[in-house]
Amino acid sequence: MVRAITDDIPDDDDDDLDKDWRVRLVRSDPSSSSYDPRYAKPISSAPGWGEVDPAVLDQARPSVPAFPLDVLPEFWRDWVDCTAHSATAPADYVVQSLLASVVALCGGGTTVRVTPSWSEPLVLWQALVGGTSSAKSPAMAPARNLITQLEAEKTGDEERSRAILLAESSLAAAADAVTANPRGVVLWRDDLPGWLVSPVDAARTQWLQAWAAGPLSLGQGTAQRRIDRFAVSLLLAVSPERLSGLLASGEELASRFLFTWPHLPEHSPLAGGKPARNDEALAALRRIARKARAPGVPLDFIVDERGLKALDAFLTKLQAELREADGLEMAWLGKGRGTVVRLAGVLELLKWSESGATGSPGHLGAEEIGRGVRLWSDYFRPHAMALVHRTAPSEGERQVRRVVRWLRDRKLSEVSREQVRCEALARTVNAAGADSVLYRLQAAGIVSQVHYSTPAQGRPPNRWLVNPRLATRGSAGNTGNTANPTAR
């Protein structure tokens, strides 16, 4: 017979351990120093379950910051706000379309010169991520209409042949468009072109030249042609599911994209909305188009001494972070060096376009570089990491999510490490690997380890309680759950 459990059982644990959840053993022979699992009967009180980490739930929607509109100059901030309101769309999508419009007009004809040997073209690759009916297309339409109006203003057959917007996604079509318009073009589409998601497409490596505005050679022999500055920006709308193909197809292309995945805004009342000042926006973009030059003699933004100091501070921190990263995350962070100065140049052009100032845009100082750093670090980086971790998780995260699905399907209240290793993970990991997964789940609020007092002989079981809300809820929001599982 197992002796009765009473409150006078000696408590050898210190107070700190008692505050944690602990299980003590009852033995058939109280004087025995050996652990006998036949007579073990945990005495327990469940932990207070905290918030579940949504990263371990397949359907979780990560939290990401809204676009910091204050990095835009006043006129464009107002234009974005009014346009987003009228389209009932996230301002994020409207801003990305505006940035794409600026680089469409500049491309290889405008550069940011950091040092004599380092310059960046104003080329951006952007992906607007969202599901069906997330208002991507309505948000993109106003900026596209402004570019279309600028194209309609061209006179003469030669000028009209210099298209800014590119719809066909083949490399040959892009090469033809850049040949006609040497400043470059923007591929503006509501989907992903096939070369971005097909690892066997031979054109993938050649498209890398488009991001760098580098040289491109096509054809062979007498049919070969060369483009010295092949500048093509991308603005693509894509669903999160479709995006997984891009993220899984290789780091070289995916790491060059600026991703935005905003939350849908609340509905704004239809009455009382202020119309966007599209005529003034058109005039501002027209000023940018007239200021950009030919690729051979580009408009240069020069980073001054104060700007270099601000950039050095950013690059020092980035280099330290790169040493701790790997895979696609490391590849994406590595492109931050050039992307920050490109963003600083685009923002400065927007500021210059609304000012009415004569002459060319000025140097990039600490304030201008700071805006680019802030936009990349505080906005684009969280969005990119949310997507990378959500749609292209590491092998360890995939194992964690697999175990979560398995626990939810079986509605277990308690599980052993061996069950996780053998059943949930089909023996694809050893005991240490299963422990690693379980500790990650414990940190995520999914499981809580059962602790036993250490016996003189034998090994206590490796068992874990499962958060009872896992079977009924697939997201965070379980703070305060103090349901007690049945002791075994």
C-alpha cells in the first residue's frame, strides 16, 4: 500500500524551488532511497500558463510595426494618408508604391555615392505581402496612375517608346525596355514572375544584375548585345503562401527584397475623408523625372562627413549582428549595407520634390542617413524577419511546429519525451534533440516540465504537462489559465 499523503511530509526543497512547480515522490517504503516508478504518484499544482508564443503556431500572424509616416516629408505624408483612407487600405502598401514610383523615374540615372569606390543605384525590389482582399491592388493603383500620366505627357515617338512601367516579366522584355529607357524601368505586377520561384530558371542569376544596375549580356556571337547599366526595380504583390516559394528557392534573390506585410486597418467612415492632392503629387514626381539623368552621367547624392559617421555607427552594429546570424536571415541582413543608403536617397528625393527648391538635391548628412537607417531597421527588418520565420522556418522551428500539431491533434494533457521523440518526430532526433524541442515549447508556453526530487538510484521520468488551451485555441491570449490537470 502507498502511504497516505499528508501536509507533514518533510519539505527539503528550498523556498525558491517551492515557488516553482515541483512534484515530490511517494515510495512504498518511506526509508528507501531508491526511486520505484511503480509507486510514484506526483503531487502537483499546475503552473499559471502565460501567453503562448504565436511563432510556434502554424496559423499565427506575427505582430509587425506600422509604417513610420513621419520619415516622409509633410506633403507626401498627407498624400499617403488620404490615399490609404480613400482606398480603405494599409498606408504601408501606398508608401511602397510611392517609393517604387520614385525609383522607376530614377533607376540607373541617380546614385548615392558613399565613397569614391562605393555607390548605390536607386533601385529597389519590393514585395507587398497580403492575402486575398487585403487591398494591395487598390493601394497600388493611385501611384501607378501618376506614373501613367507622366508617360502620357511624353512627346515624339522616341520619348513615348521609353516606357517606365514593365508588365512582361521575361528577361528579354526587361532588356528591351531598358535599352529603350536607359534610366531603367520598374516591373509592376500583382504576382510573382516564374523566374523568382523556379530554382532551375537560368535567368535567375542574370536578374541579379538588375538589382545592382550592373552590366547584362544577352545572346551569343553576332547576336550578342550588352547593356552597361541594367536597372530594373520590382514592385510585386504576393500572398504569404506564394511567397514561401520565393523564400525557399534560394537566398540570393529573396535577400534583396524589402517586404511589407501590414495588418488590415479598421474601416474609416466614407464621409469626411479628405481627397488626396494628386495634381500636386504629379507635379512633384515630374520634378524628380526631370532631375534624373542618363546612367553615364548620373545625378549623384554625396554622403558627407556627418553622414559617413552615422553610417559607420550603423554598419558597426550590423557587422556584429551578422556574426550571430545564418541562412536567409544573414543574407537579408547583409544587404542592409546598400539598402539603407538607397532608402536615404529616395527619401531625400521626396523631400526635395515637395520643397520647390531650385538646383539639385543636396548631400546626405547624418539626418538623412538616419532616416534610411530607421526605416530599414525599425520597419523593413521586422517585416522581413516575421516572414522569414513564418514561411521559411529553420529545421528546429519546423520540428517545434510539428510537435504542436501532434499535441493538438491528440488533445494530450501530459506527454513524455519519448512520445515526442518516437511518435511526434518519428525518431528523426535523438533524446537531446527532443529535449531541445520541449524546452523551446516550454519557453513558448505550450508545455511545462514535471520536476521530481532526485533519487539516490534510478532515473525520474521525463514528462511534461501540456497547456490545456492548446486543444481549443490556436493563438495567444491564454494568460491567467490556472486549470489543474489530473495528477497521475
